[in-house]
Amino acid sequence: MREESVAVGALRLDCGQTLAAVEQRVTMYGTPAADGSNVVLVEHALTGSSRVADWWPGIVGEGALFDPREWCVVGINALGSCYGSTQTSCRVTVRDIVRAEILALRQLGIERVELAVGGSLGGMRALQWALDAPERIGGAVLVGAHDHHSAMGIALNSLQREALALDPVRGLRLARKLAMLSYKSEELFNERHGRRSDRHGRPCFDVEGYLERQADLFETRMDAASYVALTHAMDSFDVRGAGVCLNGNGAVKPTLTFVGITSDWLFRPQDVAIAATRFALRGFDAQYLELRSHHGHDAFLAEPTALRALLEPLISTPASAAIRSNSC
């Protein structure tokens, strides 16, 4: 594993402001081929880091879907996050985040990636790569994400930011609890917790103890300002009107794979499927797959074995094309 901070210089944001000196925290597993044919960019979700093997076992690591002995796996901490990349109080967009990533990879001598893969906010970033830098990417895989953030998603993020504005510490805890409700399914909560008393003997229901534990963990690792910045970035994401990718050689349309999760009510599978159809109608090689799970939105993290089984037939070795042709 190789990890470093990469200075990319000044970055003009979509909001019109310019960040004078941007750094990107990059973690790399494996060695990139000169033509980028073995490079997979793994994009983290809202609270993740560039150390992708730490939070996505089964997908990244020795013996995993993306094995560093074959692939060069790259993780980049999102602009505005608190895990090594530049933090900012400016409003950043998913496009801003991707623009900074492109500059960081260029500094590292990586001009092209074979695949960009991510869940949730990471899926948004992967899709933005396919739209903004189509000549630099072979394909994108979006898991539990589609081409815009819904009204429900925006509303939930707004409530979490309101909690942070009231109190940055207690608000961060409450924001995490609200988020966990949107990441899990009712079926899972009933199965795991039901109306049982707290398993550790505290005077509360077990589900309350679970939320308290999640808040404890989150408080030690997340920054309130970063949470605000990245939830705003998610809310701003809407590429439903996009679809024409051009470079100097003509039309370029990377392969797009949208993965819906059956019990996800934050990014509903029917909306993910509609997004896939929307891009297929614009001439993209876009397909929809479905991950069957009762884990809710978190299934892309909670069930890496099932996700690997779903994606593995589509992922070739770096010596061949990244995603085989497959009709919707």
C-alpha cells in the first residue's frame, strides 16, 4: 500500500470560488500499468476514506474482486472530507470532487482508469467521471446510487445539517442516528432488534442501544464541517439532463452499470433502474443489476460477498476489457 498527499494547486469550484491550494489524499494498492488498463478507482461514500481496503473487504484486497496482484486499486479522499484531503467551508459539488481527483491522478502519472466503482456518494462520483472525463475511463459501476439525489434524500440531509447547526457534537451524534435509519431496512431492524431490551443491559430498547453505539463510533472519526460539505455535494447532484459525452475524437460513452438494492429506500431500486434506462436511451451501454438484500442501503458494505457474486461475471481481468458486453 502506498499513501500520500498530492498537491493539485488552485481549483475553481462550480460555486465560483477558487481554492488556492488543494491537496488530495491518495491510497494506492498495486502498480498501475502505463496505459491505465489495470487501474480501478474505488470511490468512497459519505463518511469513507481513501483506504478502500479497510472498509470494502471482499471487493478490494488479496483474493477479493479487485486483487492488487492484478489490479492497481486507487482510493482518493473526497475534497471537503476529513481524512487527508483539503477541507473547505465553500459549497462543493460532485463535479468539483471529481475535478480534483482527475488532477491528483494526473500528478501521479495516471491519465486513464479502466473502471470507477462506488456506492452511494461514491456511485455519484463514478458516474460524474463517466460524464466529465469519458476519454479517461472505460466504465463506471454505481451501487445504491442513481443520477440525482431525491427529495427524500435532500430532506434527510437537511435535518442532519440542522442538528449540526444546533450543536456540533450532539448534533453529529443525532445526524448519524438519523442517517442509520435511512441506511437500514425495517425488516432488518425487526429481525435484529425487535422490541427486545438492550443487549448490554442499559435501560433502553436494543435498537436504541444500537443507534447510541453507532453515534459513539461516529463521534470519534467524523468532522461536522466535512459532513455538512459532503451532504451538500450529494444534494446538488443531478445529471439527469446529461448524456452527450464528447472529446476531440467524437462521441465517447463509457460503459455504465447501475446496481439497485431491493430493500434500499434511500436510493430506491426502481429509481436506479430508471436511471439505467435513461442513459441507455441516450446511447450508453448502460445496464441494471439488482442486489437482493434486506440490509437496506448499507448492503453494498454489509454484504460484500453477495455484491462480489453479482459483479464478478462482468469484471474481466486487466488483460481484457473491464466490463463485458451485457444487454439490459
